[in-house]
Amino acid sequence: MRLGFAVKVLGQGGLRENDSRRWQNNPHLSVSLAYLRDIFHYLHRAGIGMYRMSSDLAPYLTHPEYTQFHHQLDEAAEDLAAVGRLARELDLRLSFHPSQYIVLNSPDEGLAARSAQDVIAQAEMLERMGLGAEAVVVLHVGGVYEGHEAARARFAAAFERLPAIARQRLVVENDDVRFSVADTLWIHQRTSVRLIFDNLHHHNHNPQALPLREALAACLATWPAAMQPKVHFSSPRTEMVTAEQRDPATGKRQQVLQPPRWTNHSDYLHPFEFIAFLREAAALRSFDVMLEAKAKDLALLRLRQDVARYAPDLAERLA
Amino acid sequence: MSEYDDLSPVLVVLLNNARDLARARDEGWYRIPVHRAPPRLAAEYLAFYQTRAFGDQAYSVRYLAAVRRIHVLPRVQLLPDEPNHPRAREEYYKIEIGPLEALPRPVPSRALRRITFIPTTLGQLLTAEEINDLWWRDDPQQRLWLALRSTGLPVEYRFETPQPEGDVVVDFALFLPQGRLAVLCDTSDGRNDLRETRLPDYDLAATGWEVLRFTNAELHADLAGCVAMVLAAAHRLGALPGQGGHE
């Protein structure tokens, strides 16, 4: 079982995840790929086998006004192949998770088309890197427009319209407020799209009261037998949060303490929740775990130590 | 350089001869063999450390240039006039750069030393007084560097010393009248899998080094105590009165 983390590296200072210069300074995918190469070497040294790449690897690639950036995939074709070779040599499992602005099921045709363009571009990058089918683009269903069921059906239709290169890479994740595992399973039944199970989202949004093991098993079963599925795991942030409110009497803004929202990620992973999750899944097929925690790779490294200490029988399974 | 981001990554690279400087200036590119590339290659700027070949401008960083593209190419495509070079098929990073800009203040090496690559930031480059100020350091090392520098001791950062099993990088090297002092930092407390491979301390000792080793926890908890140990060792090795501020 691989453990992975998303995008930003905290365990070694100075590593950037993409060329983040503004358009005036001509950022480029080829420079992002050099940053990625530096991160891959760090992952190898740290013994981390899975990583979510920045969705901004190719800056302004699909921006409608900056056409000078539209040919970066061709301009960096050799570099994509080279960094993909390195990932294979180092046995890294890679993925993308486009931002919340990518909404395939939007009734706004322009937004839906731009979203499809982004998904296609990210799938094409994985393809040009020569990565296997387990390297995926993870997407949420999107927004609820014109009714929940219509929005769900619109996603399924948008998925079917995508070119094969994107359909083969796209996987769908349950979210924490709108589309539950039952919804993603509905989409899977119509499209065969693979599903990502997210534990915290499932706890936050499970109106059908699907038991965790049942929901997890159903998502895992959407992956072909020869392919290692992947799930997302996170712990909720439990601290009080500081918020700004306007005092109704004086009109002045003031800071107030509020209880936490259980959808927010914690800095580190709760080891006992994670161990319980692994025990719950013990009889199911094997899978990899993308950890979503604010302390990123530091949280991953700490979780490994925690599992070794509190559940040594499980520690050997973690790569 | 009127507006810049202090934290922009910069890679300091070597310029060995006037021809490479001309290539960087006139053709806008620099090359690094893939197999010799440093762990941190990517950067928004390249800065150039000029070696002995540059006469009165030697052993200093004087120019930088914005990075435009980084491509991987075989050497023969980079230098088509040298098709029979023994490394003609070897892969190189071709780093395409913008115009060379002169630094407001050159950054010299006090010890006229050889370097390979130095990952740094634009803020550090523009404020550095000498090349030891350039290295990006984990926080405990940065604190130790600032503390040691303020003692006036002759400290060199990340000094490479040849050993039978390959070069060893000494985090802080002090060359003193009666010997050499190596200060090593274990900055990966609790994460042994990240620990850099180092020859055992006794191998360094066997080649004439006195060795001090500090962990992250020691540097965090008692920096003054660590510096005091360095000072004591330096004075034992003949640091001159006034060096180290204890005399």
C-alpha cells in the first residue's frame, strides 16, 4: 500500500511545485517539469511512492487570452517523456486533481467546455509522460444545477462526450456536501468511470447511511482487477476557528471564536482513525492511500511512525 | 531588478571559460549534464560563479539571468560542431535564459574556492556579502551559520573534501593554524530515511579533521552551547585572539 500526499513539499525547504511566475515573465511547462524532477528525487530519498502533481504544471495552458501558452505540451514533449521515465524508474504513482473551477456538469456550456479542455490537457500530460492507467485525473461531480438528479445525469453525459484519452484517465470522487458515494456509484453504473472513496467526505455527506466498509468496497470494485485502486484519507480539524463578525450594536468588525467545521482538514492525520480505517478495510482488496493533510509530506512521514508504534502489525503494508 | 520576489529560487552555476560566458550572453543558454545535475535544479534565475579563467573577475558571482525554458537534449544537438565528442550522445539540460544582468554588487569567495552548484534565493543573492551567504539552509543551519559568522571565525559552508569513498560535504569547515574543524549537522532528527549519507566521523578524523556533530534538537534547544563548543575547539586549534570574540 502506497501512501501519497498532494502538491506542496514541506519536508525539504526550497522545493517548488510548478513555475508560478505571472504571464508577463513567461512561465513554462518545461520549467515546471524541472521542479517536478527535483520533487521526484526528494520523494525517492524519503521513500514516498505516490504524489499528486500541481494542476498548474502548464501555466496558462488553456487561458483563452494568452494564446502564446497554448502549445506548451508540444514544446515540452521530450521533457514530459523524460520526467515520466524518471517517475517510472523511481516507481512513483502520480495523479492530478483539478481545482474546483473545473466543473464538467455546468449548464453554462462555455464553462463546461473549458473544464473539459482542462481535463483533456491533464490527461494528455499523463499520457505524454508514458504513465500507466493507474495515473489518474481526480474530479468531483460538480455543482447542483436544475436539481440534484439532473446535475448528476449531466455529469454522466459530459463524461461520455469526452475523448477517449480523458475518459481513460478521469476518476470521480464523492464530495462532502452534494454528491455522496451513492451518487458516484449511480454515475459509475452509467459510464463505468472508476471511483475514488474519500473517508472524510463520506462521514460528512452520507444521506443514504451506507456503512463505510460497504461504500469503500463498492468504490474499490469499480477498478479493474489488475489495477491498484486509490482512496483519499483525511482527518477533520478539531480546533476552534477565529472568524470576523460585525457587531450588530456598534457596526464594528470583531473577531469571534467559533466551533470547527468537520469538512476542514487537520494538519496531521489522526493515527487512531487511520488505523481503525485500515482494520475496517483489512478484508477488502488492496489499495493506495492519498493523504490529505495540511502538513503534507510531514504528516505522511509522521503517520508512518505512528502506525509503526501503535499498530506494528499494519506497518509493513505501508510503502 | 527594481521589483523582485525575495524568495524566487536561484541556481548558482559555474562559468569555467569565456566561451561559456559568451554562449550565455549571446546565445542565451547554459548546459548541465543530466547525470551531474544537482538535487535542486529548477530555478527562476541562473547566477554565474566565474572561475580562475576570468582573471580579476574570478571567484565571484557577477551576473544573473531569468530562466525561460529547461529542456533535455543529447549533447550533439546542443553542440552540433562536436559530433565526435565522447559524450555526444549523453543527455544534458539545456537551460534557456534571458539577457544577462549585472548584479548591483558582485558576490566574492573570500577563500577563492571551487564550488559546483549553489541553490539560493534572489533575496539572498542580492544581499550576500560573500558566497557562503548564498546557500539555502534548513532553519537550524541558518541560525548556526549566522551565529558562527558573527564570531569572526574563518568558516566555509558546505565544503567538499575528498575521501577514499568519494567527496564528503562538511556543513561548516574551519581552517585554523593548527588543524581543520568539521562541524556536521544532522538536520533530519526523527526521519532517519532522509539522513544524508556521510562517512563516519572517524574517517574524517583519519584525514586530519576534528569533528563536531550537532542534531536539530541540540541546535534548537541550545544554539549558544553549540557555538561555545565550536569556539572551544577552534581555540584549541589555534584560532587567533579576536577570532571568536572570546579573547
